[in-house]
Amino acid sequence: MSQQITIVGATSGPGKSLFLRLVEQGHQVEGIGRNPDKISAIKKQLGEKYPNAKISAIDVTRDQSFLDTTEVLIHCSRPELAKTLISGNLNRFIAIGSTRKFTQFPDTKCRDVCEMESLALASEVDATILHPTLIYGAEGLSNVERIIATAKRSPVVPLPMRGRSLIQPIHCDDVVDAIINCLHNEVLINKSIVIAGPTPITYRNFVETIVGTMGLSTRIISLPYLFIAAAAHVTRYLPKIPTIDPAEVKRLLEDKHFDTVDMQRSLGITPRSFEAGMTQYADTLKTR
């Protein structure tokens, strides 16, 4: 008999993709989110084909009653919520962290991810923390969409250091595969593991691939870091310009590259290249 699986953060990004995948596979799964409109849209998407699929609007900071009947909890929402979710009733806890834990510029998210990992691995529950690099390829993930929005409105996309810093994006479907492969994987119990795209690419290549697959013609230019950081402060006041946090600009200066051998060996996953994944995602975006 299958275990009762609950997904926190099931209305966007990898949480939504995972929820829909598990529903289609016939698992006993409940999705939890906070946005009633998104939940209504998912229910409409499921329609009459999956009448037993359950997705609810719950504020998990106020109501944890769902944990009484949950055996496997998959946490795809904000890491700071984990402290209210790790329960002795659980058989399994799987959470999406972030490679932000390795940043040279620690911030609140970095600290929250590290705290979630410490709490989970020190608990009595069989836990696994997956630390993805930048996730793309699903609705609700803004990194690629912001570059597309900028490229549609501007003849140039500025990057510091000529865009030479490294990044290793991972497609949302590969993240979902990793989570599912954790469900019955005893090798990863009480461990954390980085999940990433197959090879690092430069930020310039990252942006060029996005622009090219979307059929846009924006050029990439190099500007001093201080100029871009100063410009980031005013993006919130400019209509139709995607908002950029100055801290994000700072992180453009650091390389983000990780060995995927452990991921492939432990999870049995060979992640798709960014070129292949972005081509797939661009086709989806163009048909929306």
C-alpha cells in the first residue's frame, strides 16, 4: 500500500510539477499551497480525470494538522518553514534546499537553508536535503523569465566581468526526478546532496542560450559591477523593467559549479544540458 505523501509548496515550480507527476502516477498525494487562485487553477487542470487528487490552501505556520496523516513530507517551499514541519509522525522528510548555502556572500536564505539542513539531519526522521543550483523550466521560476522580459524591452543585457562567471542550471523535470528517486532510496537517508546541470556554463552563454532559443536579438554587453549594482537599486521604480536585487548582482561575481558524479550515482539521474532543457522550455513558453 502506498504511503500518504504531502507536498508543501505545490502551486508553482518543482512542487507543482512534482504534485502533478505523482497524481498521474496514482500516488496518494496531497498538495499544499497558500494561493487560492493557483489552487483553483490546478483543480481545473486536473478536472474529472483525477477526482481523488487533493490540493488545499493552508498556512503551515498556523495549521500543521495535516501532519497527523502524513507519512512522507516533501518540502518545496521556503526553508524557514521547515521548523514547523519536521514531525515525529513522519517516516520520511525530503526538502529542496539551495546551493546558496555555499555562497561567498551569505544572506538570510543561506542561513535558512543551513538551519533547515541541520534541523532535518539531527531529527529522528529519515531525511534527505537536495540542494539544487538555479532551477528553470517551470511556471513560477523567475530567473529565465526575467532575462526574457529584459531582452524583449531592451537592446542589451548587461553583465559584470563580461559574463565569465560560471553557473550550472538544472531543469525542473530533473529536480522532480531526483525527488522521486529519493522516496525509496536508503543510500540518501540523513544526507544532503547537490543536484545540478551536467556541466557549468558562463553567464554569457546562459543568457545567449535563452535569447537564442526565444528568437530574440538582444546583445550582451559588459559593464562594471558597481554600475550594474547601482542600477539594480532603481529597477523597482521603473515600470515594465524586471526587478533585480543588488545582492543578486553581487552573486553574479562568483562561480557556481559542482561535481554531479554523486548525484548521478546516488540518484540514477543524468541531467539534461542547458541547451536541450532551454529549447524544451522555450517551446512551452511560446505556446502559452
